[in-house]
Amino acid sequence: MCDKTIDSLKDLDNDKIAITLTGIQRVPKERVTARKIEQFFIQNGRRHRRNIDPPEYDVVLVVDASNSIRPHDFHRGIKALQTLIDKADPNTHYAGIVYSNKATVAFDFTDLRTAKHYLRTRVRFIGEKTNTQDAFLKCRTKLFQNKNSNLRPRAKKRVLLLTDGSSNMHIHLTLYRAFQLKILGVEIFAIGVGNYMPGIQELVGIASSTDKHLYRVRSVLSLLDIARLIPPWRYMHQHQLPWLTNRYNQEYDDINT
């Protein structure tokens, strides 16, 4: 194959990547994102399935507290996470990590009520640089591989990352640390905040997939509205009520576009 042909194929691949990233930069309507989060994160892709022994989930909430986020937006993000916890399976357990220059385990795995309390009392704004790789390292070593973290032996492992941009410390390690988690069987969900994210490529590499695990929102205030759109857990295994159908169906066809 001649050099010109190879170069042409490389250019074609780059064009495809650019088109994909452009599509991911587009922020969907709130109803679409609410439905997507409900279906793949809250419902785990099993709406209406009869499951005699449903799986347990242990989720690490990883919260970006760097200086690109304003303090009041940080606290709105915490409120949005608390609202998502309220909508999820009450048997899910949560741990928390907050990071900026370095990552800190705010709390080990615990029930939803305690997790909501700890999000309010232990997860604090920091306002320095963005060391995402350290957050993933602490996820693996301090929580998923630590016998004292209260991780349940049969629970399926997940990470939910809330961030407004890419890392700016030890950047070369960020995707590697995410890959180490994935090798352990951890699903990584990522919420990217902002109309345009310069570091969207990194977030694409972090998330386990772009169609089920990556969510884009305009602001943390919008994320809070999205969380409130999701119906309570007790309604989710019923056939959808009319008010839910009307709320979601308008843009649902666009969910994977």
C-alpha cells in the first residue's frame, strides 16, 4: 500500500473521530438525558424485566472539586447527586471521592441515607488543579481492592464521575487508571458539564461506552433538573404511567444521536 493511500486512510480515521467528538459535544435536551440516565444507570438496562434475584451495585461517586468549578456550582452538583441517589434502587451502596490537586476518600461504601448525609458533610470544595488519575487510583486501591471499605462481595462495581473538564495533572496516567478499573470489572459512568468541553476526548476514553455511560449536561443546575425528571424507583418496574410517557417520549428517539 502506497504512502499516499496510508495517509488518506489516516485522514479518514481522523475525520471520523472528529465527527464523533462533535456529536458528543452536542448537549441533548434534558428529557433525553434523563431517560438515558434512568435506563442505563438507574435501571441498569433492565426495565420491565422480572428478575428474582436482582444484582446489588456498589457505586463510587467521584466529584471534581477543581478551580474550573465555581463553589456554588459545586454544591449544586452535590445536590444533583443526592437527588440521583434518591431515585435509584434503595439497595445500592455508595462511597465518595473528592479530588482537585489530590484525591481523598470522603467515605467508604454505605447505605443511601448515610451517603446523602456524607455528601453534604464530608465532600468539600477545594478549588485547585485537576488530578483525575489520582481519583481513579484511590477508587481502585482504597475502595475496590480494600477489604475494609465495606465493599459487598457480590456487588457489581461502578464509578460515577462528575466533572466539567479534563485533567491537568499527570495527564498521561488518566486513561491508564481508568483502564485499570475496567480490568477489575468496574463500569465507569461520566457526566460532563458544560456547553463545550475542550477535554471531551479524555472523557470519551474514561467512560465504559459513549452510548450508555457518557452523559452531557449544560450546567450542574441543568443536571439537577434532569435528576428531578427521573421517576421514583417504586414506579420503575411498573408499566409507564401516562404522565411519565408524556414527559419522556417527545425526544426519546434522539437518545443515541
